[in-house]
Amino acid sequence: MTYCFFSAQYLPTPGGVERYTENMTRLLRIKGHRVLLVTSALPGLPAREIDANGTEIFRLPAWQMLHGRLPIAKCGSGKKIQKLLDNQKIDRIVVQTMLYPLSVAGLAFAKRNKIPAIAITHSTNYVCTDNSVVAKAEQWYERHLAHAAQKQCSFFYGVSQNCNKWLANFGITAAGVLYNGVDIESINAVISHDVFDWKKQNHLATNTQLIAYVGRLIPEKGVLALIQATKAVAQSIPVCLLIAGDGPLASQIRAMQLPYVRFLGVQPREKIFSLLHQSTIYCLPTVYVEDFCPAVLVAAGCGCFVMTTDKGGSKELIADESYGTILPDVCAKNIAAALEQVLRQPTQERLQIVKKAQEKVQKTFTLAATCAQLEQLPWQK
């Protein structure tokens, strides 16, 4: 079986959609399927290559708008797609999100060539902005693309129930949920033989409690508020915030050189598993339009207490306080209060919460289960 994915953004661009796509393509390859991926061109990367997982990648020319967060396919992309894929004998097409012209072009290619296709949404709201004029333009843009996608495809899925509710705003009834998930086998393989000592590596006292942030370093993710909150907590509790990721705020965070913060930059996933396994709390105080953030699921799967906002599908994991903490807002003062409450909680009580969330991830939110579900969908032309 040959699957073809369309994802306007892909690795090495960091993000949840990119990681979800990489995981699905990797698992499909392991199962013996041929996998193609059509994405946007990036400087320094070849127009066509086969990655380490065996996925055949095609990169189309695009304008990188909003610092690369909004790639817009250049004119003639439809013809380029047809020419690239004309003789590939594709059986199924998977399009990631409706937010890009490349997504609509992928669905149009599927319809034109009578190939069964689905579209997966990762959004739960419009893109956030403080500028009302820009906000209206963005909302028009998203509605326009959603309408265009509906003309080409009838089968839409979300990566959480919350995503499916959001689809209803465009008059779309979701066909089901293809949950974001974790590679639980890889996580267990790392944490069961974890010999890397993050405290020792960062010259921290053994009684220091670690707070982890893993994700893109953009203002909407709340990392600056988390740094302020950690400063307040550090006055009475020995803590250190370890930040792993990259983005526009990276240089600013690196330059801070605060005693209660360590900037780790981009880390391989094995090191991320280790970091989360050794941390007391994973905190993501985001106001970003999240899907079901994979780092939240990975943190829970690694046995780390999860603290985040109600964006995306987080409440599908943290149904109540017996699974973790849903932050009421992203005010630094309130984040600090929530951090301190968990850090001062009796260890046994916290570990019970951690175990309950970890078991839920292992039962419901695994990549293997989602990949199997993708294969078994009632694919229709």
C-alpha cells in the first residue's frame, strides 16, 4: 500500500503537526507500506530525498511567511504536484490541517485522480493575535481554506475531540478522531535504562526539583511567564527550569543566564524522554492554538506531573485534578502558585496522580493504536 502525506510544514521545522506526521509515516514504513510526503521547500534542503525512515520526501517551492510559520505554495503548485506524483501509484492520501494552500492542493489532487483521501485537523481555535485587523484577516483566511477543502474532501478527522468540535464551526461533521499519541515502547526503553543525570550535567544540587519545558520557543507558548513563575518559586524551594527547544525566543532566553534556568536547546527525543522522566513537573502555560500537544502526552508517558492550560485536547488527558493540573490562566503569579502547590505536595500523592495519567496515556494515546486505526479507516474515493 502506498500512502501519500501532504504537510505544508515538516521536519526540521519543530512542531506538533510535524512530529505527528513523522511518527505516522515512520510507523507505516515499519509495517511495510510505501510512504510519500509532499511538503514546502526549505533553504539548504534538497527538492527530493529519502529520509532515515525510508519516507520519500518531495519539497515544493513556497514563500515562507510569518518567519516560516505560514508557508504559501508558489504559483503552479497543482501542476507540479501532478507531475511529481503522476506515476507513483498512490493508494491513499492523508492531508495535515486545512490551514495551507498546499493542503487544498493535495485534496484537489486526490479528487482529480480519484484517490481516497482524508484531512486531519490539529486546530481548536483561530490563530491568536492581539491585532483586531489581523485577527479578522486570519479568520477570513481560515474560513476560506476550510470552504475550499470541503469542496475537495468529505472525510475530516481531528487529533482530539476538541478538534472535532472546532470543525463544526465550519459546518464540518468529523468522521472520527485520530488521536495524537506517544511511542510508548521507545519511552519505556529509555526510562527503564536511564543513566543520564540531568542534575549532574547542569551542576545542580541533588535536592533540586526539576521543572521541564519542551516545545517551540514562541511567545504564545508562555515560556517567558514560566521563567517569571520559576523565579518566584525559587525564592523558597530549590528548583531549576530546564528549557528544551528552539524558536524566536531562543537567543533571548539563552542570554538571560539565570541561576534557576538552564537553556538546553534542541535535544534528541531520547534525551527528552530522560529529561521528562527525571523532572518533577512538565509545564506548558500556552495560549497558542494547540492541537493535542504531543509533549503533554510524552511527559505523562514518561512519568512526569503535567501542568498546562485547557488548550487543544489537554482536558481529554487531564479530566480532573487526579490526572494533573489545568492552569486557569497564564499569569506568572498563578503559574507560580500552581507550581508551588505541586512541589510542596506529599510525594506519594503526586506519584499517584502521575501514575494515573501515565496509565491513561498507555491505554488511549499511543501511536501504534492511532496508526492501526488509520490503516483500518473505511477509505472511500
